[in-house]
Amino acid sequence: MLKNYLKIALRNLWKHKVFSFINVLGLTVGMSACFLIFLYVHFEVSYDAFHTKADRIYRLVTDIKTPSETINTGVTSWAFAPNIKNDFPEVEAFTRVSGGSFLVRKGDIKFQEEKTIFADSTFFKVFDFELIKGNPKTALKEQLSIVFTEKAAKKYFGDADPLGQTLLLSGEGLPATVTGVIKNIPENSQIKADMIVSMATMTQRFNKGLDEQWGNFGASSYLLLKPQTTSAALVKKFPAFLENRAGKMMKEMKMHYTLFLEPLRDVYLHSTRGGQETGSANNVYVFSAVAIFILLIACINFVNLTTARSVERAKEVGIRKVVGAPRMLLARQFISESILICLIAFILSVMLSAALIPLFNTLSGKIISTGIFSNLPFLGGMFLAAILIGFVAGLYPALVLSSFEPVVVLKGRFTTSVKGILLRKGLVTIQFAISIALIIATLVVYTQMNFMRNRDLGFSKDQMLIVNSEGDPKREAFKQSLADIAGVKSTAASSSVPGSGNPGAYSEIENKSGDLQIANLDLYFVDFDYIPQFQLKIVAGRPFSREFGTDTTQAMVMNEAAVKLFGYKTPQEAIGRRFKQWGREGKIVGVVKDFHFRALQETIKPLTMRIEPGGSELVSVKIDGGNIKETVAAIEEKWKTTMPNRPFSYYFMDEFFDRQYRGEVRFEKLFFNFAILAIFISCLGLLGLASYSTMQRTKEIGVRKVMGASVGSIVGLLSKDFLKLVIIAFVIASPLAYYGMFKWLENFAYKTDIKWWIFVTAAVLSVVIAFLTVSFQSIKAALMNPVKSLRSE
């Protein structure tokens, strides 16, 4: 029986090559797109899942309430986690993680290890980063102990055993011992590093007493709770703990802390408090919906083309029924044919996906998959999905075909029912509604990204080269030496540049009432050249000036957002007001116009600037665009002369700032490509239906041509029914797409409007695409010799 089914199915596929090709191609593309999207979705939701105790690991986070605002931060003070471990038996272990950067030297080998973290000795007890050399209990216990990843260790030691070897850290050349080597950290980890330095190095050598500083924030703290411990119950105990341990300090500082616990698995996708690496749950939902839509469109194609060809198989059904074939047997045959087509499409989609995975990794900016066979569970799932799709998609056609009355069919009076025609039209409308919605969404995504790329950021970032001196004492000499280079226009030094992040500083600023108002403000340490270098606009007062000797210790410049925070109606009102910040006291001498020192996803925050040569590690170099290569080479020579022990590395400001939008740019590219695939599959179905419709009306076309109908009128006749469906689809899709993209844009603090022309463009594009698809067959039929048309059977 199965052999007979297979033989008939293959015969029918071969007999109707065009329809079979369209069906198989549509399903192949749909399955491949779905497979790749769900690889991406699975990768995104799998962050930190490789930790065996992930369900018991929580990130400790803080709300800091000041008289000015409430700050929702993902970090804690250095004292929180150790004391929570001591006070609460529910906590099995804790670890703190803090980012860093070190110059590492071994003989002539030297690298600036940017991906460095400090971590407590319990790091390997909380997390399952696999230590392949060393003791996990002691690897991070002593000062100046370091653990490398395999990749990083090879840079310094090649194939030799690094354990127990000594390296020199920082410009001071501190001797550090390699106490462990871990496997390269998985791509789907929100904690990433090439080198891990013991936290004791930070708390006992670089900053003694840090463990007891309740008001100094900067550590990402993680708690491993004991089994059966409820995080909500533990959180309820935190207010009393804070009051007991830090109540007096909070009252003095007029700050109130509130602690929360975030499940480790939620940090990457669902936390709004940031982290070393973050993703977007909204993007995951969007791509999941796109995958389902693409597969749905492919299934609709299948149902449409199969039911449309029902007339051709009517006589076959009639003869089979006459010779005694029951309806269920016929239904099984047609379902088997459907499953066979899906399995053929599945095999082709596996081959296509395998070929596309490297390109997909490039588009997504991550190693989502190393190869098709590294995702065997997904392949198994897609195989079962192919069978299910074949069954579901073939069920309706099977029931329709097996229900034909043999007497009616064999007498030749069978015609396609009105219900069948309405069903096909309804499915085509759904197809194009999805496609039009994706066109609208793609245009909105493009306009938003274009808006972000072209928005006036309020500062100059073109031809700006940034070099990180990492606090080297010779950085000022290096900066001064650049004045001799012809291609260098100007230089400046600072602790931060827009996009690089900056610390929050406990500040007291005189408000409109004359009182010192407490706030946690972003702080830039700068030199006298910084404001003119970045072309920041002064809207009140003056910039820092060497003519005022007190500017190095008693002057502050703030932005307009800070002015508003302290209640001033105009920037001029803030000039001359008092401030206290990190041990310095003085007056506000200037206000700069707001500029985007963070990404456009965030509103502009209050910012303060102070002259602080010791904290200005970044050297910004404005260069001439004419001879960039030669100028950079000259800057490197100055670097080697001034700081020979440090490797020279640099980046350009515009490229660096744009990195903040990498996630959105990848989203744009992926969304665009998958939208194109969905439209392509819809066009395949439309092409198939247009081909069948044209074939059914062959004689009618011949008669019309004999009666004098023009090619244009015939093309219009054959196209108008489909174009009507596209217009209906547009009416359905527009409000749904508008709502969906309105919600998506809510993720951006600065966003474009959804313009009317987007819908007009989508309507025109959808009509043009549909017309071109249908007219291909229509023109072919209209140009056919009417003699051949009238002879056709």
C-alpha cells in the first residue's frame, strides 16, 4: 500500500513539475528561514543556561533613591554581597565581578587585556566555567592570581603549561602568577573575559578597605541560594539588613537603598538595568513571530495550490471510488503525498541551512551555530515539524478531494466550488496581509535606524582618534608631543568620551532654593581642551580656561539636563552656584548644551565635568582627513617613543560610538532579509495560482483574442482579481503593522514618527510586486496563439 502511495505521489509530482517545484521551493525556503530564526531565538534564550545551578543564581541589584531621583542600577556597593552571605544562612555562596583592563607583559610579548574581570575566590563555586588547569577553590584566592582562557593563555605561552608561570601586570610591572586556565567562555554567557584577576588584588592591594565601603558602588554581585530557598522571602529581609548595617550612612548621605534579586537567566534578555552584555526580548518575540509567519505563508501556498488543482484529480478520485476505494483510504493517499513533498522540502532545507549558517552567523554578529549537525535536536524537531506540516497542510485538500461524488465527476459536471474559491482568496489575502505588514515594519525599522545614524548628537566625532593611555604617567608628555605632527589639528584628555561610559559621582549641588541638593551625577574628568575639541556648545557661563587658576580644583561645567534637575528655569541661573563632589568644592562656571554622551536608546542624563588631570586616561586626537594613514603612523611613532612598554591601540570616535547600535543594525539586516523571504514565498504562491487560473481560462482567452481583445485588456482581466485581494490585504495589515511598530519604537528614547509615506510606499510596492508576479503568466497567456488556445483540452 505504501509503495503504491509513493509511486502515485512521485508520478503526480513529475507530471505537474511547475506546481511541484513551486510547492517544494516555497516549503524549502520557509523551513530554512524558520530553522535559522529559531536557532537565533534558542541561542538568545539560552544565555547562562549552561550553569548547572542557574536556577539558584541571582544577581543582586539596587535602587538608589536620592532627593533628586531614583537610580535603578545593576551593580551594588562592594560591601553588600559579603555581608549578606555572613548574615543570611539561605545564601550558599556569593561572588562579585568587576570589569577592568590590564597591560600584561611576558618578555617581549605584551598585550592590553581589555576583556579582564576581577572576581572573588568563590567565582568557580557559583558559576560553571570549566577550569581545565588549576584548583577551582584556590585559583582566585591570593593577590595577583590570574586565570586565563585557553585562547588567551596561548598568546603568552604557546603550547607550554602556563600554570605557575609569572607575568607582569600594569605599567608598574606587578608580578602575577597564573593559577588556572579555563575553557574559552561560551558565546551565550553574559559574563565574558579573557583574563580573570583575583578580587583580593582589587580589595587588598589597589583599594584597601573596599569590602567595607557601603556607599561605593561598582560591583556586579551574584548570590547562590541554597536549595528550596525562595528569593522573594529573602528579599523581604533586606530592608532590615540595610537599616542595621548602613542605616546611619544612608541618613547622612540622604540616600536610601533597596535591594532586589534578578534570576541569572533573566539578566540578559529581561533586565532593564544593563550588564556586561544584554539582549532584547522584544527582538526575540519579533523574530519568533516572523518565523511563524514565514512558515504559515509556505503552508498557505501548499493548501492553495493543492486545492486549486482539485479539478484535475477529480476523475482519478471518481474512478478510485467506483472500484471501491473508501474515502479514508483516499484521504490517506493525499496526506501521504503532502508529507512526501514536505520531507523532500525538509531534505533540501537542511542542505540550504547548512550552506547559509556561516552567512547567518555573520549577519547576527555571533556564532549562533558551528554547523548544521551541531544542532541535532533542532534537526529532529524540524523533521517532526515537516511531517506535522505535511499532515496539517494536506488535511484540508485531502478531505476536499476525497469527498467528490463519482457520478458527478465522471459525467464531467464537476467544477470548483464557491467555498473553495473563497477559501483560496482568503488564504491569498492572509499571505499578502502578512507580507505587507512586514514591508511596513521593514520601512519603519529602516527609518528609525536612519534617524539614529543621522541625528545631531551635539558633539563632533568625525576624524577623532582615541588612544587609551591606561593611566600611564607619561600620557601628558605623549599628548604634548602630538603637536609636532602636521596631520594633527588638536588634542584633549579625558576620563570618558561619548559612548564609552562614565562613573556616577555622589554630588551636592546648590538648587534654586539655595540648599545643597544630593544627587548621583555622571562625571567626566577633562582637561582645558576637551570642550573645544568636541565642539560642545556653551549656553551659559564659560568653558574651563587656563586663565583661571582655580579651574583645576574649584570649577564645574554641567549640561542642561543637570540644570533642570536642580530646578533652574534657565542655564544662566545655575552659574555661580556651589557644588561638592568627591572631595572637591567650588562653583559652577559653565553650562553646555545637551549632547548624546550615551546611546539614543536612552534619554540624556545630567552630566558634570571637572578638570582632573590624574583621571584623564583617554587622549583624543583630531586629525586631518587627507592623510589618515600617515598621521596614524606618526602618532604611533610618538607613542613608541614616549611609552615603549605599552602596545599602541586606537579607535575612531565615529566607529566606536556607532557600536552602541550594533544590536539594532543586526536586527535591521536580519529583519530585512527575512521579510524579503516572506514576500518571495508569497509571490511563489501567487505565481502558482496565477498559472493555474490562466490555464483554466485558456479557451476564454483564445475566444477573447479572436473577438479582438488586446493584450493589455487580457492582462488586466487576469490580474484585477488578484490585485483586489492585495488591496484588501493592505487594509487589514496597515493598522496591525502600525500598532506593532508603535510598540517596538517605545524601546527608544529618541525615535522617528511612523510617517504616512511608509504606508503609501508599502501599498505601491505590494501592488507592483503582485502585478509583476501575476502579469508574468498573464502576458504569456495573452500572447499565445488563439488557435492553440481553442484546441487545448
